Amino acid sequence: MGSEPVLIFSKQVKKSQKNFIPKMDLEEVSLENILPKEYQRTDLNIPEIPEIEIVRHYIGLSKKNYGVDTGIYPLGSCTMKYNPKINEVIARLPGFANIHPLQTKNEGALTLIFEMAKLLGKITGMDGFTMQPAAGAHGELTGLFIMKKYFENKNINKTKIIIPDSAHGTNPASAAIAGFSIIELESNESGEVPIDQLEFAMKEGDVAGIMLTNPNTLGVFDSQILEITRIVHKYGGLCYYDGANLNPVLGICRPGDMGFDIVHLNLHKTFSTPHGGGGPGSGPVGVKEELIQFLPEPCLISTRSGIYCRENSNTSIGYIKAFWGNFGIIVRAYAYIIALGAEGLKRVGQISVLNANYLRVLLKSKYNLPYDRLCFHEFILTDKKIPNGVTTEDIAKRILDYGFYAPTIYFPLIVSGAMMIEPTETETKTSLDQFYDVLITIYKEAESTPELLKKAPFNTPIGRLDAVLAARKPVLKE
Ligand SMILES: *Cc1c(COP(=O)(O)O)cnc(C)c1O
């Protein structure tokens, strides 16, 4: 299997490029003064193979791939759920897909962005939104720039930010890039923010506020959330809500009502764009009224005569991305929200929580559940109770043999041997039960044939990789 050609170039059957490439009908231009000789191409190696071989080649590759359209994809923190195909069709409508951002008459597109900002405002309880950021982490950076500008504008110097250790890894990274130093708070035994330590850190002064991933990477919704925002505000700080995984709280509660001042969402997770695969994303940022003036430019403002674009304000943090962000992602999310409506969004929240808790309760019979409490969209298991030295990695590899994707593993870092499982709201009870059966079968294999698990996977195009070698000396070319 490993020797099967992966590149179409290795399937070349004829070498007659001269006949294959049409004759140039333009005058030949000398590249002498344009491009150094070493960069000039002397021949063009385009594979020349029959159509049927091309079709077989790509269909073969697609069959090696795994995606949500193939089966359950319980990759925690990523919300790998099924997204309705109709939203892909809508995003490809010529009126959306073929416009240029500099086209002056793109009022339809601007209206969609504007309406989307209003919808997200309603969903999160925020007063203003920018749709520009291109990803979750980019939204975090935008939000932190806004936080910085807010204090600069008041002539207050704040250099630190509080981030619990259960936060998504991008939180401290974004805060550091925005120029803050980080005060890490160790979660308490129930996976929540330790309130007295939060107050202690805020009292020290010089703290701009808190960045909270909620539900956090343990799948825990902090029961003290109102107390957290109250304390941060009491000492003049701002509260940032990482809402990348908004699905479990959709239609149920809103960061704005919890006292948060800034929130980012991942449209590519919660709202109908597949996450991962390197495609474009969208991480809109919402703020409360007094922070609207700091939103990036261009900013859409609605008046009685229509929507207009605010530019060159002296309080804005400026441009964060060219034009209006990744428009196609916004179109998909808009279609998704409009189709579901308020009731549908609430069902998303309820079912994502129900599905995660269903698996959590079933699996804790055999797997160690370090935070044994109601979870939200995801939960953590560990390999602590697995017999014969079988590890999280072995289990994850073996899951692939049974035709499913593995959960996120060894994350969050604060739980040793973590398996982070997020079934998402779009899985049926049947597929959840199948996944459960696979995990129980693997547990039994750990009891009876642990050496098998150590060598898994067996049914994938490539077997177990030497992880160290792959990281240190990766072979990136065929
Ligand atoms: C995915 C995720 C992010 C980062 O989003 P990207 O689009 O990958 O940059 C941030 N926070 C949480 C909680 C996430 O799950």
C-alpha cells in the first residue's frame, strides 16, 4: 500500500509533451532581463495520462481520506459536525461568489454582512460586531487589540492579562502577540476558575482583564461565571469570552448577559463551515456599546438612508484584514442561522450537550473520567484505568482500524493522557452507539491482546508512524 503512487506525476504513461501542449499563439518574450536564469523553466512536466486513469487516481485518493461525510469525527474542540450541503450551494450563487470587494454596487453583500452582525449580536448579547477576522485566533488578537486601545484611550497602563490553564492554547498565544504578559490561573478540582486567586490577581493591579474559554477545554461551563465577570469589573478590568465553541450554549445563554465585554465566535465550527483542512475561516468579534468605537475598519453603520461604511475614525484599531473578511464563510453561516431560526439554534445547543453527556455516562464504566460532572459539548477521558500499559495513543490508533476518526488526544495539557471527545449535535444515537461499541471493544482488546493495540493501526493506508522520526526528520516529498 505504501508504494502505491500518491502523485499523479508517477502515473505518467507517455512522454510527448511537445504534442500535448498547444503551440503558443503569442510572440515569444525574452525573460532575460525579467527573471534570473536559474528560475526560468526549461521544460514543463505535466503528466499525460488517459482520463480514466485521472478519475481513478483522484477517486482513489478521496477514498483514503476521512471526513465528516464518511463517519463520526469526535475531534474535541474542533466541532467536526455535519454541515448542510445547501449552504455550500448558497455560498456558490454567482451573486455572492463572483463579486469583487471593490465593486461599488455590492449593497446586497454589505447588507448580508450587516444583517449577520445584527444576528450575532442577538445570539451573543453584544452591541456591535466586526466580521473581518479570518479565524478564531485572529478574532482573539482583534479583541485584545480592542482591549488595549480601550485602556490607551483612558490613559491607563495595563500590561497583564489573566488566563486560566483550561483555556484553549491560542488564548495565551494571542495575548502574548498583543503584547500582554500572562497570569496563568490553575483550575480547581472541579475544572473551574479559583475565585479567590482571581480576586488576588486582579487586586495586584496592572491587569487588563480576563480571557475565558467557556465552556473550557475540559467541557466545563464555569458555574461562577457571573462572579468572575463581577470581580474583574470591580477592579476596572474587561472580560473576554472565547466563544469558538458556541454550540452548547446557543439559544440558552449569552456571553453579553454573563457580563462579558468582548467575544469572538468561530463561524467555521459553530455555524456551518467545516473546520480544518486548511480552508478559510471566520472569527467575528462582538463588543459592548462602549467598545464599538474601537472596532476595526471598515465598519458598517446603518442609517435611515441605508448602510454606510465608517472609515478613518481615530479611535478604531484600524484594518485587521483586507476588505470584509472571508465573505463566503459569512454567507454559509447566515444561511445556516436563518434556516434554523431561534428554536433551531436552541436545539443545536441542547443536542450537542445531550450527545456529549450520553457518551460520557456510557463510557465512564470503563474509561477514567477525571471531571465527573455534567459536561457541555465535550468531555475528557484518560487512559488511567486501561490495563496492560495501553495508552491513549494506542487507543486512538486502534479507533482508526474500526473506521472512525479518533478524538483529540493529549489535549488539554493539564490532563495526563487526555482523550477529548466531542460528538457534536449532528450525530445520531446509532452512530454514538457504534462509537461507544468501538471504545468498549478496544478496552477488551487491552485486556486480552494488548500487543495488538501497540502496533495499530492495521487497516489504514499507512501503519503506525514513528512519531519522533516523523517530527524530527519529516519526509515531505514522495
Ligand atoms: C478552535 C478554537 C480556537 C482557535 O480557532 P482557529 O480558527 O483555529 O484560530 C480558539 N479557541 C477555542 C476554544 C477553539 O476551540
